Amino acid sequence: QHIFSAIQLLLVRVNQPHLSTMTVCADDFETNDLETITTTAAPEQVHYTCCRVNNHQPLIKGLTEVPKNIPSDTKFLDLQNNRIRELKEDDFKGLTHLYGLSLRNNQISKVHPRTFVPLKHMQKLYFSKNLLTTIPRNLPTSLVELRIHENRIRTVSAGWEPTQYTTVVLSLEPSRDSNSIILQSIINMKSTNLNTVCLDLPESLNELHLDHNQIQAVELEDLKRYKNLYRLGLGFNHIRNIENGSLSYLQLLRELHLDNNRLTRVPRGLPEMKYLQVVYLHSNHIDRVGMDDFCPRGFGMKRTFYNGISLFGNPVNYWEVQPAAFRCVSDRLAVQFGNYKK
């Protein structure tokens, strides 16, 4: 019973004579650890596929389009590793119970604006390794996990906000405009009950959102692999300690969110971060600010001045902080103390 619970078996019946396999799987499609077991009933060309976590095998072979007559009660549909080039308006018509869809590793470059409209309950969409140039329109509002990296997307449309999802992995191709800062990857894993920052995520990512979790500390090598980060969100956790040196790997960081935690002092290492411009430290337990907590001692060591430091909601008294502590701030109004209330 333990074994069956762990591998989450799910059987699907498909009447598709031209298909070698149809697999619907309750596990994470993004892993390459799927073992497929297929039984064929020759007279009816009916295929039963059992999917479980183990070694990856191609799940549906040779498809150039989304197959027809997919059972309407299908909850997990895996169409990865094929040659599908286009998603049409009615490809998923009637699949109102679909919970997860994998289109990973196809050749999809065109998606009809109404393709995903019928999927009102879909929560997981895996669309990586295709030929998309834009994020598809009309994605379901129920979607909580979107993985759309390794496409040909250069920009995102105005108003698209990755924080609407619990988990989003997006990569953008380099822009032709060499003067612009290009987002290579965004990962948002807020409200996922994480208790550690030590994650095996892509090294190239530029934004990492881990807000609203259960993280209690940042240890020395937790952020070692993320040297390209521009923005790090760790707000609304239970962080009491950030180990000395753990921020030293983030030399390109522009924005750091550590608000609504349990810090008792300003994290060490901020003066060495040459490009850091925004630091959110409000709603912690910080009771003092040292002369060198934010700014380096040497002249010209910091490439960009701070334009936002939030310290309100802490027991530190602003009149006890030396003005020179903010000597590398662009404007005195950029430092926000507010009034502390117990």
C-alpha cells in the first residue's frame, strides 16, 4: 500500500489506433524521471498506460498535433517530447477537469488566443522547450504553476505579473537592445511552505521570490549558485539569522526584500554590494543601525546609491542613528523609519 501511495498510479484509456502511447500522470511533468508501462489490447487498439516516478521514457511518440477524443474526465495530460507545432482553438475543448498539462519539448510556435479557455480548473502548465515568442493569452485564472522557460520569448506584455502564480519559471531571450537589462529567468515560489533557501534552481535566474514561506535562516552557501540575481524576495518568513558572508555571492543584486521577518540587526555584507539600491527591512526586530551597516567606508566603492531603505516597524529609534550611516543614499527621503509600535 505504501508503494502505490508513493508512485501515484493513474490509468487512462485512449482509443487512438495511430498512437503508440497516451500517458496521463499525477506527478510533476517537469521531472525527467518517468517510467511508462504500456499494455495494448490489439483487437480494439486500446492503450492503458501506467505512469510512475523512475526512469524517463518517451510518453507519446510522434505526435504533430494534439490528439482528438481525449477522455473528458482526464486530469493530467502529458504531451511532452513530440513535434506539435500549433495549438488550435478546440484542442482542449471539453477537458474541464484537466488539472495539469505538459507540452514540454515540442515545436510549438503558435497558440490560438482561446486555446486555454475551456481549462477553467487547470493549475499546472509546463510549456518549456518550445518555440514561443510570447506568453500565450487567456491563461486560466486558476493556474498556480507556470513553467515556460527555454522558449524564444524576448519581452512580456504590459501588466503581466509573475507574482500571481505560486510558482513561475520564465526565461527571456537576450534583447537586441544591448543597453537594456534583460531578465533571463524569474522564479516565484511564494506560499509553498519552504523552510530553506537551499534549492536546486537554475544558476542563470535573475529574480527569485521566496516570500510567504517558513524559512528561518539563510546559511552561508544557500545563495552561492545565484550570482546573477537582480532581485531576491524573502519577505514574510521567520528569518532570525543571515549568516555572515551569505550575501557576498550576490554582487549584481539590485533589490533585497527581508521585511516581515525576525531579524534583530541589519544583515552583514550590504556595504560590499555595489549595485544594491533597494533594501526592505521593515517589520523586523532591529533595535540599532551601525555606522557601516549600509555603506562602505571607501570612496567610490559603491557604484549606485540607495534609493530606498525601509526600517519602519522596528524598535530602532531614528534619532539614535548617525546621519552618516546613510551617506550612500541618494536622498534623505529614501530612508523610511516611521513610528514603531509594540
